[in-house]
Amino acid sequence: MGRTAAGAATRLLDALLPPRCLSCGEAVDRQGGLCGRCWSGLTFIAPPLCACCGLPFEYEAQEGALCGACVAARPPFARARAVLVYDDGSRPLVLGFKHGDRIHAAKAYGVWLARAGRELLEDADRLVPVPLHHGRLFHRRYNQAALLAQALSRHSGVPTTPDLLERRRATPTQGGLDRQGRHRNVKGAFRLRPGQSVQGLVTGQRLVLVDDVLTTGATLAECTRVLLRAGAARVDVLTLARVVLR
């Protein structure tokens, strides 16, 4: 589509569906934008940060520095990066996208993810969204991680395989569980989708797991272990937001 046609399509869309803030719904000047109040309430993650888990440091740190948690027990994934700190400012965005059917926001989030995960995507072979159990998918009607991966793929050019992993059993919600409880809850909950062809999409591949929020990292760590056991050369993690505990 040429620039003239694209511009006309955008103007038509704006006329039919006036642009609204992705967070609060207030009128904004363009599709996929945020109002000034909601934008100022977001905390975007930027260096300096932990070279492994991506935790933002409150002080200057040497390149390659690790946070205390990663020094004590390094997670199985190579690197994790996130766009936003999960807090009062970003929570409406994440929950509205995850539970409120605001799936139109995926396009904007794909751009944000590509920026935050630039170093992970440079030589990545494939994006792998964290799967939902089929029962939860039926009720929710969409997998928010798959929508993020598809939007990121369109922007970055890295292909995505939405059904590479399978959640083999329905796990209780992670909310309210401590770190150990979260790890126990998801242990053994994931596997590669059955089928010989799947193995060829993993062996020797540099994969990027995509999800909405990194909390303790239990789910992402379990998915990483499945992929590494299947022969992945490297597994990184990219999320829209992450919890930061001080």
C-alpha cells in the first residue's frame, strides 16, 4: 500500500473509530497512542539493568553486571528484557489487554517490545509465546502472549510459532502464591506440541519467549527448561512488563 492510500485508510479509520488512549479511553491524536497523563504515569525500563534478568538498577553499573538474585541463582534463560515496570501506571494497560478485550493495543505493544528487546532480536530465529491451557483459552477467546508475539513478529521480521509449546494441564492462577509456590505450580505444566515436525523448530534455534508480565519468572523458567531440553541453542525472554521489588 502506497503512502497516499495508507494515509487515506488511517483517516477513514480515525473517522469511524476516533483514537482513544490505550489505558483510560480518553481521546488522543492517533490510533495506538496514550494521553499525556497516562504516558507520564508509565515507567519504561532502560539501562543500567541486570545483564541476565533485566532488573533495572537504581545506580550506575558496569556492563554485564548481575543483580543479587541472579548471582545467587541464575535463571535458565539467558536474558530477560521488559518494556515497563509493572506498577499502578502500567497495570491498567496490561489488565485491559489481558482481560478487557483491548486487543487493538497489540500493534503498539509490538513496537514497544521491538525497541526493548532489540539486543535479543538481532540474531533470534523464532518467537515463542507462552501458551494458555485450552480451557482458559476457550473462556478468554485469545492468548495475549500470542497476540504480542504476532505484533512483534510483524514489526521485527522474526517469525513466530504460536503453538510450539503446549500447556499440558490447567494450573491454578499464580496470584497470591510466593516464589516457591509459583515454581511448584507450573512444574511439569508445559511440553512441546506433539509431532515430529516440532523438534526441527527448536533444535539449535535461538528462541525468544514472549509473555505479558514477568513476576517471579517461574512460568518463563519452566518453558525455558522445556525448550532447552529439546535442544534449543539459547532461550531469551521478552515481556511487556515486569515486577520490580525493591
